Amino acid sequence: MKKKRLSTPDIYTLAYRLFGRWAELIQTYFEDLEKEIKRAGMKISLTRYISRMLFAAFIAFLIGFFVSLPILLMRAMPFYALTMSLGIGLLTGGIAFWIIYTLPTISASNRKGRMEKALTFVVNYMAILSAAGIIPERIFKSLSTSDIDPVIREEIAEVVRGTEILGEDFYSALRRRSDETPSKQFSELLKGVLMVSNAGGDLKRYLRIQAKYFMKRRRVVLKKGLEQLGVLAEVYVTAGIVMPMVIIIMLSTMSIIGGGGINVILWLYLTTFFIIPIVSTALIILIDLMVPKEE
């Protein structure tokens, strides 16, 4: 007979075993977090996620306490060192708790951005399929296997999964997804499909209008992005090229006529190898963040 190996639990299972009961007691205070977890697409219950938050806070507290205690003992009395270490540990634990708490919101925001970028293509795809006489259920099933952004494909797949695996009615699954999706635009699209279908309206016309709306909105977004790019280009020329040149010319002139007590060579080195690279890098990062990107 083969001997069974003892498997050590993974960190998430360990967190639930240690703090699961505590999480169940306080989960009523985190109802808003449950909504964010669903919007972020995280496949985890609220109780388990809270247990992870508590576990992360506990580990951070231990690290903050035991790392700071030996250092403070060398500089302060034991009582004060212990008190300050406890304070540092609590602060570190609180920061870790807050970081884990905000992760679903950040993830939901990222998903929202990616979904809204892909909506123009998705709505046009739906309008084409609807014009071909394909029913909404088949349209969503086709989208769930199409080559679109994985984030919005997962959202659509949730509707298909609800009907095929969970046995939900298609419109009930559509309504549930519209309430849980992080994108308001996608939610309004799903609610529109739901209302038009239930009222017996012209879904082809509705999707065609929505496709035109999203295309127009995307053009406006891209136009604003180009305008911002023009402004940032001017800022880059001013702060990244003209200003360093003026500073270098001024410092060079001062080195000729006398620096007035200023170490001109040192400032030239700082400007050339420190200030100019940092300003240029910061402006490039800012431009990259503000310019709209196509997937």
C-alpha cells in the first residue's frame, strides 16, 4: 500500500482556518466589499476574502513588531521600545489590511476600463449578428467564444454559464450580470437588451443605434486624448528641453564670470545626470498614462 503524504495547506486555506470564524463575525460590516469582489470577477466568498485580509494584517503586524523591536531596544528604554514596536506593528497591520481591502476596487476599476475600450467592437458585433436574425442567446454564446478582450468575454460568458450550467433563465442571468458588472456602460447595454427583448421591441434597431453611439463616443475620447497629447508635448518641450538648456547656459555663463560661491560644476553634473533624466522620465510616464491606448 502506498503511504499517503501529508500535504501542507496553501496560504489561503491556512488563512481561512485561522481567521474564518472571525471573518464570519464581522462580514456584515463589509457588504460593500462583497459587491466590489463580484465586480472585480474574483471567484471567492466574502468570508474567505476577509480571512485573507485578517491573515495579511496579522503577518504584517508580526513583521513590523519583531523587526522594529531589536532596533528600538538599542536606542530606547525597554518599555518605550516595546510600546513603539507595538504601534509600528499595528500601523503595518492596518496598512496591509487596507491594501487588501482596496484590491477588489482597483481590480474592478481596471476591468471597467478594459471593458469600455472593447465595447465599441462588441456592440457592432452584436448588431451584425442581430441583423442576421440570430436570437440574443446565440449572440451572447458566440461572443463568449469570440476573439475579444478576455475581460469582457468573461462577463459575457457569465451570462452563458448561468443559463447552461446553473439553469437560469437567459433574461434573469442578463439582469444579474447587469447588476454585478463593473462597467456602467456595459450594464446599461445589458439592461437595454433586456428591456427591448421583454417589450418585444426591435432589437436590431436598438443595437444599431447603440453601435453608432459607442463609435461616436470612442471618437470623442480619442479626440480628447489627442488634445491632451498636444498639451503634454508642449509641456515636454518646455520642461524637458528648453528649461534644461536655459539652466545649462546660465551655469556655463556663471562659471565664466564667477559663480558667486555656487559650485557650478556640481550643479552642471546634477542638471545633466540627475534633473534632466528624472524630468524626462516623469513626463514620458505621464504621457503614456494619459494617452488612450487601443487593445
